[in-house]
Amino acid sequence: MTRLAPLRPSASVAPLVLTLALAIGIVALLAAILTLGGFNVGRAMTALVRGAGGSSYAIFSATLVRATPLILTGLAVALAFKAGILNIGAEGQLLTGAAVAAAVALGMGPSLGAGALVIALIAAAAGGALCAALPAWLQRRFGVLEVISTIMMNFIALYGVGYLVRGPLQEPTRAYPQSSAIPDATHLPILIPGTRLHVGFAIAVIATLAAWYVTRNLAAGFRLRVVGSNPSAAASAGGLDVPAVTFRVFLLSGALAGLAGGVELTGVTYALYENISPGYGYTAIAVALLAGLHPGLVLASGILLGALEAGAAAMQREAGVPLVLVSVVEALIILAIVGAQAFLSRRSAGSTGAGT
Amino acid sequence: MTEALTAFLEATVRTATPLAFAALGETVSERAGVINVGLEGVIIAGCFGALVGAQGGSVEMGLLGGVLGGAASAGVFALFVTWLRADQIITGTALTLGALGLTGTLYRSLFGTTGAALTIPTLRPIAIPVLSDLPLFGAAFFRQPVVTYLLYLLVGLVWWFLTRTHAGLALRAVGEQPEAAEAAGIRPARLQAAAVLVSGVLGGMAGASLVLAQVGTFTEGMSAGRGFIAIAIVALGRWRPLGVALAALLFGGATALQYLLQSMGTDLPYQLFLAFPYILTLVVLAAGSARVRAPAALGRRNITGH
């Protein structure tokens, strides 16, 4: 299995100047792509800023709403990467969570009301964990590279949702490939009246703080860190059952991504359909890396990328810039981070190169 | 029934062709110790390059565009992985994300968002005399577009290169024992960069053959996981060119199965057929990885020497 060298928050290794240079470089590249695509750069950039933070509506009903699934999936990816697990399957785990939540809310909502909401969210997390369980088991039992197996699961989950919304979960008129709307009682309550911000954001914040506390202060967090940074030492000197710890973190990661899907369904879309996620699970990788895999910083990077997505949506509305441009920016962020870290660690380590 | 089977076999070879190109290239780079998870991005870049080239008027320009698109994206990967020594998996993931986004953005801005499929010149099947008249398999293997024949040649060429040339031996040494290779006067990073570029050229060919010989147009995200499937094919083919080609045929068959079953009429949901190649990938990885050994230094990033 390929393991990551420990990634540290870029703030501790990269001088502020470098961070600033990266930011300027990314903005410059974005401008270059916009120019190449023949868009009005000034208008697009203005729309980006206004859509992300130009008004209280933009902040509470766009940026923070989009940040919610990004924080939860970002947390899922950060914990997995920290333990040396390359879970690229947050997208599929999120979709599974959303599908399970829809089934529970539609099935139990009419009789149980708000109780069904709680069950739906728990079931969504369980669904996400189950979706991660297969790659986790394949890795533990057969040594299958989890990068590939989790990506395969993303496609399988996508076709699974496609089947559900045209089959068992399709709305009664059978006209559209989507489920019926879930009962009002199973909607996540609104957090700030007059906005679209729902309780899911609070759940994401609590999850972040809990993960931060656990990884910092508890033995479980120590195990996670040591297994990720040096598995052989964890096994020989620490007496840790590395495969067991890895397996559990993998499931936890899947559960968080599944919860993101449940929260998105009960807080935003209220119905299941194929395009329920605009790639949150992939953006999550950028969220986690931007946070240096630090659970606390995931909150900040999730909001930042939520702002980027909200701004990009405005850019599409006002300047006709395709939404997919966001993934280019995310890729640039990831490349800038891994590139800068590799460059800096190479400089500090000379050419001796510590083993991975 | 025979007609349906012939059509199935033809579809198998046709859908296997892009997979085999990509997997053959990935074989070269993995034998040198570099796993390119960004292969998906390389293929979509090849697809887009082929579209832009073919828009220029000819199918040859399309092929050239595909190769250039693939090589350029693999060049970015090589720069990060061999020069900066960045993590291969994360760099590859970013490459895929970026290439999908960039091709989508450029496609919409250059060709509009109407969604109308662009018509471009495509590669027609060429029947090879005598061979294509062989029963059952003749038409499947010898009434194909020219890229498929090129692929047959490349399978042999890559085999010859890896096993019969000095450069091929050096490349394998880098993938197994980079320190020893370096002590023997080989420059691992340089050789790895070259291997990644070769995989970029072949990944670009994969994209070009997908656009020019299979689909006939470009759609966003049309690579649809083929890059990841190709990586699984490399493991199934045990890092050997001929094995990889046969494994690609298996996956071509898994994809073509949906046409066969659709023509026969079935009650099974069609999403099951769409998901089948991905399920097969999981099964194959589980069955295959228990017994075979990957190149020893695969995925390592602490290789020195430029």
C-alpha cells in the first residue's frame, strides 16, 4: 500500500510569503484561464467575490450552506489521510448516505415525524461507513489499493442512485428521475431565521471540534496519527494492531461522508436525484489538504472552498463562466500545496530523502 | 445468434482499444516505479486534444492533438513527481480533477453550451483482406479502425523494449531497485520522467481513439473512469504487455456485454450493466493482487538523482 508522507499544516513549514505567492499565482492562473476561454475577467472576478461574501444572503444562504457538506467530507478525507488511508471515495459515500437518508425519511417520516430525521441521519452515516467497508476490507484482506477501489465505489454508488430514482424510490408520477420530497417533519431546522442556513452547519462544526479534540487529546487520536506517520514503528514499538486501526478509521471516514449526504438531503435538496452532489467528495480532498489534514483547520478551509463554490455559481449566473472551472482551481490548490511541501522538504532534507 | 456474437466481439475489441492504449502506457510508467493515478486526466486531455485537432479538419490532426494533450498533462505530472518529488497519488488525483475541469471549461467556452454534438471526421474500420474473413474472430480483430492495428504493433514493441533492450532493463531496474540502478550509473528521475511521458503519449492515444474511433464526438467527462480501470488492468495483466492487452479485452467484453444483453432483451436494470466494469475491477483487483507482485519501488517518492 502506498502511504503518504506526513503532511503538515502549510503554515508551519511554508513562510507567509510563499503562501501569499501561491494565492497570487492561483488568481493569476484563474485569470489566464478566463482570458483563454474568452470571458470578461473583471466581471467574472467581481461576480466571484460578490457571490461568495458580498451580502449577508451570500454568506449565510450560499457560502455556509455549500460549506456544510464540504466540512464534513473534508473531515472524512483529513482523518483518513492522516491515518495513511487514501480514501478518494467520499463522493460515493456521500451519495450512499443521501440515498439511505431519503429511503428512511420517505419510509418512516409520515409515521415518526422528527424522530425519522434522527434515524435518517444515523442511517446515512451507517450507509457511508458500509460503502467504505468494502474497500477497507479489500485492502485489509487482499491489499487492494484503496485509491482505485474507492473510486470504483464512486461510480457504483452513482449508478446505484440512478437505479433508485428510476426504480424503487422514484416519485409516484414516474415522470422525473428523482424521489418524492421528504415530509416537512424530516427537514433539518433552519439555524438562522430568514436564511437557508440549516442545523447541518452546526452538526459540521460540532463534528470538527470533536475530531480535533479526539485527535489531539485522546489515545485513539494518537493511534491514528502514529499509524499514519510510521506504520512499522506503530506495529513493532507501539504494539498496535495497524490493520485494525486502519480499518476503523476507514469506516469512520465513510460515516462522516455518509452523514454529509444525509445532511445535504434533509437540509438542502429534500429529495434524492442523481446530481445531488456537484462533486463535494472530490472537493473534499482540496479541503483536507488545504487544512494540512488538521481537523480544526478543516472548518476554515471548508468555508473558504464553500465561498469559492458559491462565488463560482454567481460567476456562472452573471458572467457565463462554467461551474466546472472550480475543479481547476481546486486542482491548482492541491498541486500548489503538494508542490510547495515537496519543494520545501527537499530543500530542508537535502537529497538524503527519508523513506516513506 | 451468430450475428449478435460477432457484433459483441467487434464491440469488445473496439471498447478495449482505448483501455489497452492507456494500460500499456501505464505499464511502462509503473515498471519504472511511477503510478499515475492521473491517467484519467491524461485520457480526458487526449480526448479534448483529439477534438480540437479533428476540428482543424482531419483525423490525423485529431490523433496528433490527442497525443499532444496526453503528453502535456503527463508532463505536468512528471514535473511534480520526478523533479519536485511530490506524492504520486495526490498529484495524480489533482491532475484528474484539473484536467476534467479544464477540458469542461474550454469545451463550453470554445464550442458553446448548447449540448449539440459536434461532428468531426472519424476513423472508419478497415478490413484486412483474408484475415477479416476468418470465422467469428476475423471481423472482430481485423475489421477495426487503424488505431487498433497500431495498438497490436505497440503491444509487441513495448514487450520488446521492456525485455530486450538496455533502456528497458534500466527502466525496470529503476522500478525495482532505484538505489542499485543509480549506483550503476542510471539517472532514475530522468528515466522515470521519460516513462511518464510515454504513458502520456499512449494515454493521449487512448483519448484520441475514444473520440475518433469509438464515440465520434466529445462530451464532458467522457473518460468515465477508464483511467482508473486501466490501472486495474495493468495489475490484472501482471505488468506485462501481452497480459495487459488480454486484460483490456476482458474489460472491453464487460462493457460490450450491455449491448449484447440489450439486444437480447432483459429485465435487469441497465444501471447494473453500466456499473458492471467497475464491479469487475474490484473483483479482479481482489483476485489478482493476492498472487502477484508489483514493481518493488512503485509509488515511492524518495528517489534521488536527476
